[in-house]
Amino acid sequence: MAAEPPIREPAPAKINLYLHVTGRRPDGYHLLDSLVVFCDTGDRIEACAAGTLSLDYAGPFAADLPAPEDNLVMRAAHELAQTFEISKGARLTLFKSLPVASGIGGGSADAAAVLRALIRLWRIDPEDGRLAKLALSLGADVPVCLMTRPAIMRGIGEDLQLLPSFPELPLVLVNPGTGVSTPAVFKARTGDFSLAFDWPSGTVTADEVPGILDGTMNDLQVPAIAIAPVIADTLEVLQAQTGHLLARMSGSGATCFALFESTSAAHTAAHAIADAYPGWWVQAATVYGA
Ligand code: C5P
């Protein structure tokens, strides 16, 4: 009998188009209000049937990953098997194309992709409420990455409201090569908490998005710049590009994005930035609509 082809699951980059820190829980976790979207660039997981669980790495950022047993991907796989009492294994490969510790969900998106891949490989019922609990226990961004749909994320990441419609948006992602620690950025945040934003409930066009986002911000941008000043340079470079509409940091950084008025303007800007800053990771992409 021929071997089954591997199950492939994309782990798209996650972008926080805005991120308001609205409070802090007694356990130290911060309450958020964030518009989370995904785009057509990211990592990839492959899963093949096997007797035990194993993880291999490939791709341009594979060398920056921790030892496989310390990767969130392996924790996700072990905990999924444990939660659903699965005694099978899997041979996993992570193709790492996104920079590590960069605010675009890499680790969370990879963990969510491995959950989706193993749900298919092990034929688990995904409607089971235990999955949502397991996803949140792996990280605040894992539940939204499991959905991979435009969503308003509240609470610490568990309260998700999928947007019924959302436009495709051309953008450029830039990471200046500096990893930033998420706990350090949250810790460096000072001042009052923000109010939650009221994202329009009706249909929004691509032309309207930048204007609506003007009423929002990423509350982690200032503390992240204090830790890694190169983030301010990255934003300046994005703002200097022809056709850019709005430039901002994603998550806890250091990756920044800019929305562009057209796909061709985004590609032209990405080429120009990559030429001028050869050490930076630069990617033109399109935000998935809904
Ligand atoms: O959940 P995750 O592992 O992504 O979070 C990493 C760290 O970031 C947490 O340990 C916490 O210090 C901080 N964090 C937070 N509030 C959130 C998400 C993360 O304070 N909503």
C-alpha cells in the first residue's frame, strides 16, 4: 500500500491591525482589544503518521528555533494527544519562514497549525470544547491563530468575535532583525489603560480601513521602541514609501507593517526596502479577507 501523503497546514503570519491594552488581571496577564488578521505569508507544518512524536525543522529561520522538545509545536502535539487520549504519534516538520519572536504570531501560528494538522491526522472532533481550552493554555494568541480568520480579540485572547466580512488589503511586513521579548514589552508599558475600540459592524471597504484605524493604535509600540529603538527607524522607512496608507507595529514587535494603496505599490516598496536594508526581513503580502 502506498504511503499516505503528508498533511500540510499553513501557519499564516498574524497581524494586529490595532492593539489596545484595556486592563490587567490580578495574575499579571493584560486584557486586550485587538483586530487580528492573517496574510498569505507564513510558516508551514507537515504531519505524517508515525509511531512516536518527532519534530524536524526546515526553512530560512530554522536555525533560530529552540531544540524541538522545547518548541511550542511539540508541547501542542503532546498536550493534544494527552487531552484526547490519543496513543498515536506523528512525524512533524516545521518550515520556518517567519522571523522568530517578532510579533506576527510565528510560534502561536505554528502551534495552531500543528493542532489543525493533528486533528486531521488523528481524526479528532474539533467541535469539542476541550480544544479551545487547550489552545489558550498554549498561549494567548493560539485561539485566534487556530481560527485564522479576521477577528476582534478581547480578554487575554480567549474572547473572539469573527468579523463576518473584511476586505483583502495589500501590505508590507518588515522585521529589522531584532527579536523582542513579549513579557518585557508588556512590563515596560506604563500609563492609563485604553478603551476598547468599536469596530464598525457593517461591511468595510479596503479604502475605508486606514481611516478607521486612525482612531486606534498599538499600545505596545511605545514600550517596544524603548526596548528596541530600531522599531522607530523601521516605521520611518515604511512611512517614506510611495503609496503607504498607515504604518504600525504588530503585536509586541519588532515586526512592523504598512498598508498600501495597491498590490503593485506594496511590491515596489518591498523591493526598495530590501535593497536599502539587506539585513532586514521584508515581505509584500495580502491580508486575507472574510
Ligand atoms: O501567552 P503568551 O505566551 O503569548 O504570552 C507571553 C507573555 O506575554 C505572558 O507570559 C505575559 O507576560 C505577556 N502577556 C500579557 N497579556 C497577554 C498576553 C501576553 O501580559 N494578553
